[in-house]
Amino acid sequence: MQNKTIITDVKTIEEIVNKAVLKASENIKASNQVVENKERLNTIEAANFLGFSKPHLYRLTSQGRIPHYKKGKFLTFKKSELEEWLLSKPVKPMEQQTVIEEKAKEYLTLANRRKRKS
């Protein structure tokens, strides 16, 4: 049986937690640097790069909605293509969307009036 130590000193607990957080952040930085320097990404790297879960990324690839390459059962992604894909469908800010919708309503109203006069 393994002996377990119970730590009751708050300062010791803080030190242990701080060390764990520091190590985790160093690991994240290291993995991000690896991805920054790579042009081809595997599934895990691509999901992390995009901020998606792996199942969501797999769903997008199976639907053909995201650029990817398949060699046998392995998927790879070109980082530059993923960046292009992310920027390919911008969403207008709400103010612009509202203005566009108002202009569309005005246009349709005028078009309907013209039809009635004809």
C-alpha cells in the first residue's frame, strides 16, 4: 500500500500548485512553438490551432467543409490553408448587418410600390 501525505500548510499547497501551473504553461508554450514552425499539422495540432475539438474537426473533414489531405487513414492539414479557410467567410458586425437589412427592406418596399403602379 502506498503512503499518502496530507498537506495542510497553505504555503506548501500554493507552491505545489504554482509549480504545476508553471510546468503546464511551459508545455503549452512549447507545443505552440512547434505548431508555429510547422507547415503541415496532424489532427491534434490542427484542432488546437483552430480551437476546435477533434470530433468537430473530423466532422468538418468528413463533410468536405475544411481543406485537408488524407494518406491512408491519416489526415494532415496545411497551416496556410487553414488560415485562409478561417478568413474566407467573415461575419459582418451587427451594426453593419442591421444597416444592410434596413436597406434591403427599403429596396423591397420601393420595388413593391413600383410593381403596384405598373
